[in-house]
Amino acid sequence: MKKIRLLLEYDGTNYHGWQVQKDETTIQGIIEDGVQRITGEHSGIIGASRTDAGVHALGQVATFRTGSRLDPASIRRALNAVLPPDIRVLGASGVDDAFHPREDAGEKRYFYIIANQRISSAFIFRYAWVVPQTLDMDSIIEASRVFIGRHDFSSFMGTGSDIKDTVREVNSLNIERLEKIDFMTAGLSGNFIKISIEAEGFLRHMVRNIVGTLVETGRGRIPPDSMKEILESRDRRKAGQTAPPQGLFLERIDY
């Protein structure tokens, strides 16, 4: 048996997240079906990040074991031939059997796109949260500084999680305003906000809850100087809403 590492890209719009769920179409389930079609084996796929329903990925990493004689390049071609067009294998390579895509990950980077405008392009709604109210960027940036460093992020963890260790270290959180997003060979003009966050790991819904709370700050509903108190309260009820999934992208995973 050999272990294959995959670099994956997908549009999460049509899927109920990464992880296999009964009676739901998921990224993991679709890839496992694809592997079985080309190898004849039922191989469990292990992903580095369990992205939520509707969340996208530009650099997901996953592994599986196989006894197939197919080399990694052939596996990549064969998988792309049987997978739906919104899931692509960007790379495939052999790795040591001890490699684990989640446990060996050093840092993960996500970004979130907000379209801060009343009328948005027809080509952006699948990939951004359209927020029509004008947001105060200075307040958002001020509030965001609280998250840098090692903290207990219980206030920003999604309900239903069984994780007991809620401490995570955020290495960077950058916010920038964009007047245009490149799309195909054209540029989509507008008022966009990109929030990028890097950490060694994330809690369930952590990025979306941080983004939702920062938007509430930008709307003037949560003062930026209260963010530290919200973080230290470890009380999810004190933070803001959960941002919708379509604006979130898993950008890359470093090892």
C-alpha cells in the first residue's frame, strides 16, 4: 500500500461541506467515490480542513492509501476525469505513510470576501457576503487587532462542537479594501473588503464568527473597544452573527 497526497481546489456551493454525512453530498464523499472508480478500492480520504457547507478551497490537502499500480500523475488525471468540474485535483504525489494532512499542518490561511455595496455583480454572489450598509473600516481594523496572538476563542466557536481545547494562536489578521476583483479577463468593480487570517488551527465556524462580529462592529452595533471583553468572556452569545459561508475560502495549508 502507498499513500497519495492530493492538492485540491473546489467550489463549495453545491456541497454540504467537506466531511462525509449520511444522505448529504459532500466533497470528501465525492472524492472517495472517484478513488473507488479508478482503483476499485474503498479508500478513506483524510482532509486537512473540514470546510463547512458552501465554503470554497483553493488549497485543500488530503491523503488516501491505495494498492493501485497507478502513479500519482496518472491518479491525478484519472480523478479529474471522473470528478465533477467544481472539484479539481491540482496535484498528486506520494508521501511517507506517517504523513497526516491535519496533524502535520503548520499553518492554515483563510480569506473572506465582503461586497460592501447595495448592488453587486451577478458573478460575485456565490463568493462574497453582500453587505449593503456602509461599514466603518477604521472600527473594523481597530477591533481586529484583539485577535492576534494566543487566546481562548470560545466566544467565536460554533455551537455543537465537541472540541475541549479552545485555545488557538492567530499569527496574522489583515484587512484590506479592494476596488476591483479580477474575474476571467475582466475586472469586477465595487467596494470589496478582504479579511485574511492565518493560524495554526481553527475552531468550528471560528473565521465566520470573527467576520460576522467585525461586520457588526463596522455597522456600529459592537464598539471596537469591547472586542477584548467579548473574547475574554468565552461566551458565544456576546459575539456577533455567523457570517454566511459563501465568502470564505481556504487559501492554503503550510507544512
